[in-house]
Amino acid sequence: MGSANALAFGGGLPKDVYQNHKVANLLNFSCNCGYQGDAWVASTRSGFGKSFWFPHSCSACNAVTSINVLKKPICCPECGTNRISQFGVKLPDPPTGALQKLLGMLNAKHWLQSKQLKALKNYHVAMAYEGNERVTYGIFHQSYFCPKCTNNTLRFSLSALVD
Ligand SMILES: [Zn+2]
Ligand SMILES: [Zn+2]
């Protein structure tokens, strides 16, 4: 994706940018321990439908790695292990239809996911909809687990949108 065109840098993005899932988000991450690098969210136009990248932590490499979640089984592209954990959240579509909405309200897990989806829309570094599984992936403006120093002091920021 190195030759792709950068569309925009920094903040001030419209709230609905995440719905354009043919634009990849290039993120930077950095931690207090000095560990830093890049991570990808979603897909470029040319990779659309074939790849959907999202940052994970690999407990074998002790590193942040961007994984194509459309390629099953999901594993670390560097070392091949499945000992990985996804950063941020993966939230299913809210229910449509009256009965589904009612059942959703009665389900604590679903209620929490809807709340997270609302929060994500207002407070995300990056969010993107993955249409195969009908889920929204997102990274919040918050501190995450650092695989290098094992403290919760790793943060992501948006670096560029890439077509
Ligand atoms: Zn690995
Ligand atoms: Zn660290």
C-alpha cells in the first residue's frame, strides 16, 4: 500500500468517513516505553473485498501487527501464531425491526455493544465497517495494552487516509 495516494492528514474528519470502507486508515501508534510504528485499518480501493486490515497484538512477536481479518484462520502474518488479540472493538450491526430491537434491549451484551457503537462514533481514532461479517471495527481515543512493555500506555492516532 506504500504507493497509494494519501487523501488527508490529521484530525477534523467528517463523522461519516468510516462508512467509506474503500479508504484505508493509516494509524501511528506510540507508547511511553518508546515503542512506535504504523498500523492499518480497513482497506484501500484496490484491496476492497479481499483485505480488511486491523491492528492486533501478537504475544509471540511482542509487537503490534496489522492483520487481514478476511483471511482465515486469523493469525500473525509475521510468525503465523494465532496467539493474537485485537485492539479496540468489533461491534455487530444494531438490530432493525421492532421485535429485534425489543430483544436487543433485553439482552445485556447487545445493550453494551449498542452503547459502545454510539461512543465509537463520537470518540474514535478510526472506525470502519466490514460488510462480510456486518461488523464495525474501531479504535478509541484511549490507552491500550503495549506488547513491548506490557503496560496500558499505548495510544493510536490517525496519520492518513489512503485511497
Ligand atoms: Zn507474531
Ligand atoms: Zn510500551
